[in-house]
Amino acid sequence: MLYLITWLTDFAAFLLVFTVPRLLAEQEADAFMLGFIGTLFSAGSVFSNAISGKLSDRHGRRIVATTGTMLLFLSICGATWLQPGHWSYYVSFAAAGGSLGIIYPSLIAWLGHGRSGKHASRAFLGFCLAFNLGMISGQLAGGWLFQHWGSQPALYLAMALTAVSVGLLSRVRGDSIPQLDVPSADEIADAPNVALSAAFSRVCWVVNIGGTFSMSIVFYLLPKLLVELNIPADEHGTMLAIGRTVVIGTFVSMHASSFWHHRLSMSLATQVFGICGLIGLAVSTTLAGLTIGLVSLSILLGFNYFSSLYYSNTGSANHRKGTASGIHEATLALGLTGGSLFGGMAGSYYGNRAPFFLAAVVISVLAVVQIVVYRRLVHPLLQQREAEALAQQATPAS
């Protein structure tokens, strides 16, 4: 049921996220304005993510997720009925971002409760598949509806999906109020892996900022470039859906393997793919070239989201999973905020392709920061583990 709710939530959210920027782009809004609305949407999510995870740890997952979903419904109503360009229209769009920051930490912690290792990976794979299928559904349906019927039908559909989600949340079984855990023998034995995952989650939170910095530029500023290139809305939606399909493929591959666990080299390799993809988006003039660039960037987006989600949850106790999920989502939202704000400024002053070059630079700089965090937090733990393993090997000989 939680997976269905996740799909409905993201379907509705990305009908909104597709429709509003595309509508403003076709009304000849400049890059700064498109970046500004993305900043509003993401800034609302930064603050709500930061507090909602802790609230769900204290008061329960269901009540917090339901509150967020009801706010999303009201926000979509505002974007549907208010006049584009009026201040209240932008407030509604910002509130939608804030509502997602209330919903997702609760859902993630709810799904991850009592799970570790492969069981946690399976739960998070289901979540990632659900929300990405929601994104694909929203982008495809939003593109088709916008192309043939305009903006209103897509937003009315988003309202209906959100209303269904509110109803389903009231029917989810199980106690959603986390209890303070008494560690089991297995959890005590797995403590070193928990500590390592907790340290790796800090590394991933750094990368989150760069990944979603790029993603916000795709959401809010790519429409301006595509309108300039005369690429229609339905092909725009299809292009985004292809990128999401690659993200899903990355999730499945990561769940099916463990070679990437606690390995910095894998994260750095995907960041190279992301940088190449952004450069491709910056220089391409055809739909095919732009799609290839987006596919390359999507490898980074998929890898980092899944790894950050995995480490954030497996590196925390059940009664703190909401807090960890909130920080995970807040760093994602922080990147979205920076990308839309600074990307919009770059696009306004230097042209519609400048934001993609800027995002490539940001990922490169944050890769250096990631290495520093790794050496300070993760490397000592790995050295300690290696020393303990050598000591155990030497014990029988003595």
C-alpha cells in the first residue's frame, strides 16, 4: 500500500512540476523566473524535510504523511485556480514543495522500519521504483495532456490522485509510531556495518547537493531550452521519461549487487557520467543528443539517490530513521534550491545553456569535498576494521 501511495504522490507532484514551468516557458518567462519558481518549490522542501522526519519519529508516520498529502492537495488547487504571475500562484507552488518534504521522510522511515541488509535494500528498491514510475507517469501524462488539452486537465488529474492518496493512507495497516529499540544480538553484531553506513551517508549527503543541483536545472530550465529549439511538449515529456527509466535501471542493478557497498570509487565514477551528461545537454542541438546527455546524467542521479537512501537508513536505529530520512531528503532539496536559483541566474545572464556548464562545475567541486569527508569519517573506520581483521587472523597463531 505504501508503494502505491508513493506512486500516486509522485505522479501528482510531477504533473504539477512539469506543467507549471512549461506553461511559464511558453508564456515567455525568462530563465531567472523559471529558476525562481524552482527555488521556491525546493526551499519549502528543505525546511519541511529538516523537521518532518523528527516529527514522524515522535508522533508517528501516518499522521505526518497524511498532513503533508492534504497540503499537497490544497497546493495543487491553488496552482489550478489562481492566475499565473500572481504572488499567490507562486506561494501555492512553493507550498507543494514543502508538502513533499513532509510526506517522504515519513514514508521512507515507515518502509525501512525493522529492516537491514538485503531486506532494507528490497524495501528501498520498491520505494525508488514507485516514486520514479510516478515521475515517469507525471511527465508522460503531463506532456501529452499539455500538448493536446492545455495545463488545466493535468492539474485536475493531480488533484484527483492526491485525494486518492489521502484515502489510502488511512487504510495502511500497522502501528506507525516508532518505539525506542532494544538492540538484538544480530544488531549488536552488525554494529560495525551500521557505523560504516552512517559515515558513508555523510559522504552521500554531499553528493546529493550536486546531483539535485543538476536535476533542478533539468526540471525548471531545460523547458526554456527546448522551447527555444522548438521541441514540443509531448517529446519533452518522453525525453524526461527515458531519463527516469535509466534511473530505475540503475536502482535495480544496485539492489541486485553489493560490490558498490562502501566504495568511494563507484560514487566518483558515476559523477564522471553526470559531468559528461551535463556537457552533452549544454552543447547538443537535437532531441537525440539531448536525450543521450540526460541518460548519462541519470546514471549519477540513480546511483546517488539509492546509495544515500540505503546508507541513511541502514546507518540509523528504527526510532531515528525518520530523522535520518529527513536529512537525506533535505540535502536533496538543498541541491534543488541551489540549482534552480543559481542556474536561473546563469541562464538569465549567459544564455540557456550556461546552467548545464555551471552544474558540471558544481559536481566537480563537490567531488573534492566528498573525498575530504570520506578521508575524515570513513577511512578511519575502514582502517580500524582492517586492523581488527589482522588481529583475529594472528590470534590462532599465538
